[in-house]
Amino acid sequence: MAQTAAPGLAWDYYTAPDFLHQKASTWDGTWFLDHPDEDGLVRIGFQPCLPEGVTRDQLYSALRRCPKSSRAYWRAASLLGHHTACMGYFSSCGDAQRLLARILTIEPDVRVRATLRCAGFAPGEAPSAGDRTSEYRKWVEGGCFVLRLSPTSALLSFHPEGSKGWMNLMRLFLERTLPGSAARARYFWPPAMMQNFQGFAAVLAAELTADFIAAGRITQKGRERTKLREKEHTKAVLISQAQPA
């Protein structure tokens, strides 16, 4: 196990053959990062600290007796650490480490529209009746960033100019329907973020967009350089952990 520091977070590496997992603890709980997938996306999870006076036996009892549609069921699952890599993702390990640390310093009363306006995002098409998803766009030389923000999820993507495809850069869930099930999962982030999920997501999206531009990742070559650096870093950690102490 090795450790690396990011502002406000110290990450522990846990490795298995060809796989790298990380975790970092704060006063609110523990963050988890999964091994990057084939697209470089790093899935994340958060386990809140166990409240004083609550035991794991009580939580397992709640899982057995509470329906999956209840808040109590998903709160127990979160406290037991059942969501270590399914609450969303970032486009790279570096993005995940940097932006999860940023959560520690975001003010709970942040305003969504003001934050995105300052970051150069403009409202897109108005949502249709009954749709609570708002769209924001930021045009740059080389493409467009699109943020889709709802009370229960956030998705930031980059659409290169002249391409029919796009890149997903960040996805965060407060709630979502589970694949192959009618159950709707609920996730529990740090308390401040639970108070203002959309505001926190807007700050992270704005800063990820700025980082993406500053690093030259709006070009294909820039993205390839970043992905190569990430792969080299992951490989170096795996090799170092495989060597005897």
C-alpha cells in the first residue's frame, strides 16, 4: 500500500494484479476510487462515517426489514459501504483526486446559475414540461461543453467540433434507477453536498471544464497525452506495489 497527497486528502493505494483501487478518509467519511476503465473513466463512491450510537448490526437489520424503496434502506447501505464505486465517475484519476478534494472547501450556499455564468456557461434549451433537467453550454475553440443538471444527477460532457461523438467527463448521482430493476438507488454524499447537490455539482463541472481547457485536452493530441500520463502513473504504482518491500 502506498500513499499520495492531494490538497485536503491523502490517498491510499490498494492493488491487485492489474488493478488499482484507492481510498481517502475525511472527517465526513471515506472516498473510494476504482481502477480506470478502458475509456479512462474512474468510478467513485463515498461511505459516510458511522453515526455515534449506531452499530453495524442495526444497519444490517435495516437492510433486511426495510423495502428497497425506502430512504432507510439506502442510508444503511451507504453507511455499510455498499457504494464504493457506483455513485458516479470522473474522466481521469487526476480529475477525481483533485475535484473530490475540492468538495471539502465548497460553501454549501453556492448558487448554480451564478457559478455557471462566471464559468462561461449559458442556459441551453428550456426543459420540456415535467422535465427537471436543466442544460448549460460553454462553446470554446474546438468544441462545446454540455452540462445536464437535475435534482438527482449531473452529467458534464465535451463535444469536439466536427465530431458526431462526445466525451463524458463527469457524472454524479444522488438517485438513479438500478439496471434491470424497478428499485431506485439513493446515495449519500458528505453532509454539505447533500444540502446543495446541484450547487456542488456546478462548481465541480466549472472547475473540471477550466482544467480541461488549461491542460489542452480540447484537442485530440492533448487528450492522448493526458491519457498516456494516467496510464503510465497507474502502471508505475502497480509495479511498485508488486515489488517486495
